[in-house]
Amino acid sequence: MTDTAVCQIAREFRLADAQVEAAVGLLDDGATVPFIARYRKESTGSLDEVAISGIRDRLAQLRELSERRETILDSLEKRGLLSEELQTAIRSAESMAALEDTYLPYRPRRRTRAGIARERGLESLALRLWEQGDFDIDRAAREYVHPDAGVANAKEALSGARDIIAEWISEDSAARREIRELFWSQGAISAKVASGKHTEAAKYQDYFDWREPIARVPSHRILAMLRGEKESLLSVRIAPLAATATSVLDRLFVKRKTAAAAQIRQAIRERYKALLESAMETEVRKAARVRAEDTAIGVFADNLRELLLAPALGQKKILALDPGFRSGCKLVCLDQQGHLLHHDTVYPLLGERDAGEAAGKIRLLCDQYQVEAIAVGNGTGGRETEVFLRTLELGPQISVVMVNESGASVYSASDVARAEFPEHDITVRGAVSIGRRLMDPLAELVKIDPKSIGVGQYQHDVDQKALKQRLDDVVISCVNQVGVELNTASPELLSYVSGLGPRLANAIVEYRNRNGPFASRDALKQVPRLGPKAFEQAAGFLRISGGAQPLDATAVHPESYPVVAEIARDLSRPVELLLEDASIGDQIDLHRYVSDRVGLPTLQDIVEELARPGRDPRQEFEPFDFAAGIHRIEDLTAGMRLPGVITNVTGFGAFVDVGVHQDGLVHISQMAEGYVNNPSDVVKVQQRVWVTVLEVDLERKRISLSLK
């Protein structure tokens, strides 16, 4: 099957067979997507992560199709139904729908109206009508009248024959193919409010009487309607006009102008809705949902990638505040590695006396712990706390930064947080998480279920297995793209490194705790259960700063160390002097170093890495300030022009934080002067933007914004 799958994938993805074959071989051998994309470019012709992930997913689909095909063939053979012609048709089916259409007439079935008609001996009458000859159908039908068998008269005989004919039509692969195409080309999805549910279904008011082509309906509207239906608040249908569908079937099956042909036409109209329309609606509904879910998952994945790759402040001494009014602001001080040094509670928002005490305490802690930045959670009281901190005049060396705290409460109550801080309560853990997010968003956010981070749309309505795989792919991609410091990384961060996973990540941390920091990448081989395969997959993505081997701090894989040593010898320079030399590529002929193990793509990557060793691919951190004097939704008025940060991108627009605790919505129609098909083409999560306030609905706490 694999050879056939390789050819099919290559054709569909417009790639060379050899590229796909190499990628499939590496995947089957246990290689991860980041490893293949980064360190096996010679094998795959430099396929990127997107292409390799696509090959992996399509291969899984084709293998599932192959398994189903073999199951069907085995079933048919055991029941003595497998002819050479049928076997050929099953072998040539290129999709699950085509395969199931071919198998449908032969599937073991429940008792149906057509089955009962056959039991009553009416199949031969159905066959005679099917031929559409010119004969007296009433006279023919009377021959099948047998009251003891349940056929009381000619009318009942013809009705039973039509039931058999209708089943033949509904199981005909050509008919199903054409009706399926009709559903997609001319079908519409319609929704109506459930009887007596107008008040309860108010949030679905837009869909109380809705209809639009299924081929063009956006994913968020499909998922909204289906959610309303699941909650028994909406009734949803998907179908083309029945008259159009029956005309298609007439064209396929009604060949003559005879009384027998009229019976076929009647069978189509009597049973189309119950048989073919019902089956196709179920299939198209499922396909439309899968398509909508895939789009929604894609939006979530794109947002998550932007969030994980947000600029990091870096290893700084941080004072972090989780704001609050009556309960106060939980305060923590962290060292450059994110270790907790001190925690306390201050009350800057409860009056002058408490604010004075808070100010004195914060100034003292900033001096005592040589604080370089203050992180403030953007939840309740966040803007007020930020304004308070700016009045303290702590000096230009201490920046005050608002941090998105979505999911911090989830982390603080998690097993991970309890393991990290068993002696501290959830308020301390939450504040620590806020501070660490400023230092390195990626390292902290990997500890939280991505669904709790606050990006995406309809994430609870989509296939959870598919969502998890896609989001895991994104986290793995981001972690390996940035690289991980081996001697400081948490088990959660290490678990996303290529080839590791939770078990080996914990083993690495346990070994590190017992034996001290790793002196080299090669020392990883001493970790119990970490074998050669895991080392090969992981080593290039792990960094050791300040070690004896300078290449351990770079993305150069240990398998390529010998070629770097050869380059250094040829240039008569030690390896450490090759680092940060942007002219290396001009000083050597890379073709001299091409071998069976190392090709030109890898050599080019090595030269680029030597020029920028271990460089963080994320953008430089830049502080951001909200508009002064704008703290609450009541402070907003139509026409205001404000700075903001994109917090979420959906299929219908983008949400923007303008500093008032309630994100505003830029509808897709307000994103640009021209037509916008996909909001992700215009904005990204974490992007800084300027917006105009269009409308403020205080009662519903809704803010309408425009990017125009």
C-alpha cells in the first residue's frame, strides 16, 4: 500500500515521489517533523514542517482507507459476494465516500421496506418495471397478489416493487455521486428557532430564520448553528431543492415514456427524501462540520503560534503583580532564572494609606532584589495597578509591562504548579506565572493546556482529538524552533523537544538534579532510558551555554561537529572563533565538504548558524503602553483613536485589548478598506494596532472597533 500512497500523495501535493518516499520512511522510523525538516533536508529535498505534517496526516488517511478496503474485501469474500469486477471497483476507490458507495449494496442490512417487499416475492416485478418496457403494469402486478404473503392487491404489489427500485437508486454509486455533488454545488444550510424557544435562544437570534449556500458558509457560522441545534434551540437542515434532485435522478434512471418508467419516476419522488436525501444530508453535514472544524482548528493553531512566539524579555530580575482590589495584589520577586525569592501582598487600590504602604514596600523590594522589570497581570485591577506603579517614578531602568494572564489561574491550580511550589498557595503561583510569562512566554505557556490560553473559536465544539494533535504540533514546532536550554528548562518544556516526551523529560531533570548541570550534549547519553534514537532526535534542539564544546550552544547537530572541525582546520582557527563570523560562507567552498552524510542544504544551515549562533528567532521585546486615562469601558466614546493589542483572531474578526478589561471586536468588515476573506491575512495575535471606537454598548459590555 505504501508505494501506492506515496505516488498518490506526491501527485496531490505536487512533490517528487522521492521526496514523499523519504519523508514517509523517516516518519515510519520514528523521526519527528521538526527533526526531519531541520536535519534531513538532503533526504526530503528541503521539505518544510508544513509539507511534512501534511504528508504525515494524508498518509494516515490513506492507511485508514486501505484498512477499511481490506476489511470490506474480506467480508465480501467470506460471504461469497466478491466478483472480479467488484474487487476492481473496490481497489480503485480513492476516497472513503467512493469506497462506501461501492460497498453499500452488499452491506449486511437491517430489515427495510425493500427487504420486506423481496420477502413477499416482488423483486421480479421490480426488475420488469426497471426495464421500462411497454406493458400493462396493472395486469402484471395482479400476478403477484398473494394475500397470505401480505400482498392484498395490485396496488400493494406495485408499491412494494417501487420500494425495491427506490433502494436500488439510493444505493447506485453514480446516483450518490451526482446527488453528493448537487448538495455541495446547490445545497443550502438553513436554520430556524425551535418552537417555543425564542427567549431561551436569544444568543442565536441571527439564525432564527437563516439560509445560505453550504459551499460558501463560513466555518464559524456552521459551528454556531450546529451548537444551537445541539442545545435544542435551533433546527438545522442541509439540502438542495428536492425538485432539482429528483430531476437529476429522472435523468439518470427514467429512460422511456412508458407506464413502467412512470413507476420509476414515482419511486424517486416517494422515497428520495427518506433514502437518498437523508443519507446525503448526514454525509454532507458531517463533511461540512469537519471542514468547519478544520478551519476553526487552523485559526486556533495560528493564534497559538503567534502567542507562543511572542517576544521574550529574557532573563531579568522581575517583580510580578497579580492585581486585585479588596483582596489586594499578590506580589512576587523572581531571579533571572524565574526562581521565587520573595512573596507578599500589597493594597495599592484601597485608599491613600494602603497605597502609601504599597509604594514604600515596592520601592524597597525593587532596591533589595535589583528589579529590572515589573510584570502586571491584565485582569481585574490591572490597569489601575499599572497606573499606580507609574506614579512611583521607579526610574527608567525599571519597565512596567502589562502581561496577558489568560490561563494563569489554570496553571496555579494544576499538578505542575503544585509540584513546583508545594509550600505556596494558588495566589503566589499565579503571580509567579505572570512574571515568568514576561521573561519567556513560550517556556511558561507550555505548562498550560492550550485550550485555556484564551485564543481560538469554538474550541469546545470541534473534534478534541484533532484539536489536540494540531495544537501539540504547534507547541512542538515552536519549542524546537526556539531551542531549549538544557540546564534550566522545566520538564514541561523539555517534554516538547523532538524525540523526548514527558517520561524522558522527567528523567533528564532527575539526572540533572542528582548530578548537577550537563557539561555537554554528549552527557545526555548517560540519562537512563535515553537511547541513541532519542539523542539523535533531540540533541540539535537542546542548548548548553558556556560548555567546553562551543557548538553545544548552537543549533548545529552533534552529527555535524566533525565537518565544522574540518572547516576550522582548513581555516587554521579554533571552532570557537568561527562563531559569530558572518563571513565564514565567503571564506570556504561548501562543495568541498559535501559527503554521503552531509549535503549542501545542511552545510548552508551550519554556516548560517555559525554566523548567528543560538540566536532566538523571536522578535525583540518592545514595551507597550495603553492610552492614558482609559481604564474602564465607561471611559470609551465613539470616535476615539486608541492603541491596542490583538488578543484573538477568529473567522469573523479580531478581538483587541485597549486596556479596559473588556476586549473590543473588529468585525471582518472593519478590518480594511477592501474585501477581507480571512482576518488572519490582516492581523495576528499579539500585534500592536491603532483602532477607532465605533460603538460602546455598556449594557451588554460590547465594544465595536475599526482598523480603517
